[in-house]
Amino acid sequence: MLAYVVKTGPVAGEWGQYLAVGCLAGLDTVLGGVRSGLEGRFRNDVFITGFISNVLIAFLLAWVGDRIFINLFTAVALVFAMRIFNNLATIRRFALTAYTDYQARRQAARPAPTTAEES
């Protein structure tokens, strides 16, 4: 999306893989921050250091894998994809719980219908 706004072309070669792994790590950290915020455990210092360290570790693992001729990019991508889906599932559960609680409160606040027999 940023490339579309900045009007740059695709990143080719191994730098594209490094950028993709870094984006996955960043997305994982952002979704983890949202999840911890919903759980009431969010701390800004943990989020910032986690974001920086996740991106750097993912980048370095992909880079080391290229240097020793082992495709660690796939392993890193699978781990971050699993974490992303776990975070999304937790966020979805929080959203559904909040929605059902809202519906229950709305239903409880609604006045009971009166019938002709009660009049």
C-alpha cells in the first residue's frame, strides 16, 4: 500500500523477500498490540521494542538463511503467519463478545411490549 502511495515499483530479488518478512513481523506486532490492548495489558514500551526487535530478527533470519543457502524465509513467514492468524482469532472473539454483550444490553433496555389484555 505504501508503494502505491509513494508510486514506486515492486522490490525485486532478495530485498523483496527481506521487505516481505519485515512487513509480516510488523503486522504481527501491530495485531499483538491490538490484542493486548483489548485484554487490558498494552504497554507502549513493550510494543515499540517488540516491533523493532521482531522486524530486525525476521530480517536477520532471512538474511542468514540466504548466506548459508537455507530458505529460512519460508520458516519465518510461516511462524509469523501463524501468529497473525492467532492474534486475529483473539481479536475476532473479543469483537464478537462485545457485540453480543451490546445486543443483550440493548435488548434488556428495551421496554417490554404491552398487550391489549393488560390495558
